[in-house]
Amino acid sequence: MQTLSLNATARTIGNKQSLKQLRRNEEVPGVIYGHGMENVNFAISAKELKKITHTPNSYILDVNVGDKVYKCVFHDVQYHPVTDEALHVDLLAINPEKPVTIDVPVVIVGNSEGVKQGGKLMVSARKLKVSAMLENLPDTLEVDITTLALGKTIVAGSLSYENVNIVSPKSTIICAVKMTRAALGAAAAAAAAARK
């Protein structure tokens, strides 16, 4: 998986006034936490933060805070309900010795049989939660839909990747080929022709 470097500055936990001042300076307060470490409070520029919040990609993050670099994954961001500005970001520190759990984008490949017959491809899941060792984390998960027929679905439980465990529920629907009026009409016409 790709690694993205972010620059942040250490911050001390202050009052609401200091947080407001941070946000006025277009900085977003955040925290890095993880097993067996003290929380690290930081501030990051809103522009820098958009590299991870405004992309479909997932990254391993190298966050530079002062003279230390923390390896993390993006965990959560809170937005202002009206202005949509980022208010606070949570990053999860990772241990290189342990599996990392992260959302990975799904990439659909192939031409579905069902679509060729006039069906419509509906993609329901854009990302899946997976768990793998750092060196085995993929940038994307390819889902081949070549054999996907009309009225059929692909669920998370039917996928498997080497050295990667899918953590999302097995019943998570990735994509499906739905019947359309055109496909129904074509099926009816074929059935009628077969009866003649």
C-alpha cells in the first residue's frame, strides 16, 4: 500500500479558545492513539488533511510531528454540520509487527455477462475493510465481474485475496446486475421465439 507523508505540529490540549484560534488559522486539531502508547495531540493544515479525506484511495500515513514520525492509518474525521469544515481528526498508530485493519478501495474489472444481456450494473460497496500485515496491504481490491449474470450479486464472503483477510461482513454486497426493462423485454421475446 502506498505511504503518504503528512506534516503536523505538536499541540498542547487547551481551551475552546485555543481550538477556535487553530481553526481560524485553517488548522485542524487531531490525535494519534494506539495500543501501548501515549496519545499524541497535533494540529495539521486543512489543506494537508484533504490529501487523505478528499480521495478514494487509502494510505499508510507517515505523520511528522516535531522530530518524530508516526506510522498511522486514518481512523475518523468530524465535520462541522453546516460549513462541512473538518473539526477534528483521529489517526490510529500501527504496530509493524501486527496486522493492520484499513478500508481498501474496490476496483471492478471485466465485462459482465448480465450487462451484455441488457442488465444494469449496480455497485454498492466502494471500499472493503481488510486486515493484513503492513507489507501485504493492497492499494486496491480487484473484483472480476466477467461471469456475473443477470440478477446475480457478488458479496464480500465470496472474495479471497492472498495474505489478506476481509473484515467487512460476509453479506456485504459489492455489486449486482439488475434486470432492466430492456433485459426483461429481450428475455420475453426470446421465450416467445422459442415457443414458435
